[in-house]
Amino acid sequence: MKRSLVGLFAALVGVTLAAAPAMAHHSFSAEFDANKPATLQGYVTKIEWTNPHVWFYVDVKKADGKVENWGWEMGPPHGLQGRGWTRTTMKLGDEVKVDGTLAKNGSNRGNARSVTMVSTGKKLGAASSEGETP
């Protein structure tokens, strides 16, 4: 009896831990506003190549000369790899142009539809919402 309770507890812990990433995942429309398209250009300051979404951060110079840091969500790593991305496609310091959709809450965050590498003009799809209807 004691052994079966330990096994049951271990199974419950395993299921809970496996479900945690899925619970943290969100739909595009929960966080981003399809009616707020944006195009920003700046320099990459940070890249987080992790599940469930890749995030990167860009310093953008505003018209008044002040610099703002923007976080951009892309699709999952495996989806991006299918569209030609690798972990080294975008590097710290690269200048990029991002086309995407802004966050509903007005923060400096967005969902990237595409990223253009300014130095080469290469444009890659990036949207985590591809295949969804925003």
C-alpha cells in the first residue's frame, strides 16, 4: 500500500510539472491587439531562445533622442527553425526592423510578425500567431 501511494504521488508531481509550460502559454489575442500594428527599428540587446516562445529585445531611438527597450515575442524555436531561423541568425548588436503588433496593456512589448536584418535586407517570418486568426 505504501509503495502504491509513493508511486501515485510521483505520477501526480510528474503530470503537474509537465503541464506547467502549457498553462503558461497564452493565445495571441490574450496579450496583443491586432488593431495596433507597429514597425520599429533598433539594435538587439538580448535574445531568449526558449520555449514556449523566443523573445528578443531591441533598443529603439525615439524622435526626441531617448532610447526605449522593446521586447518582442516570436514563435516557438522549432517553428522558427522551420522558417529558416537558427540561434545565430540574430546576434546582440544587430540592427533589425520589426513588423508586429503591440501589447494590449501599452507596455513596450509586441508580437513580431517579421524581422528584417538591416545589414543584409534578409526578412524572416517570426510570428507566434501564424496559423491563428488574431
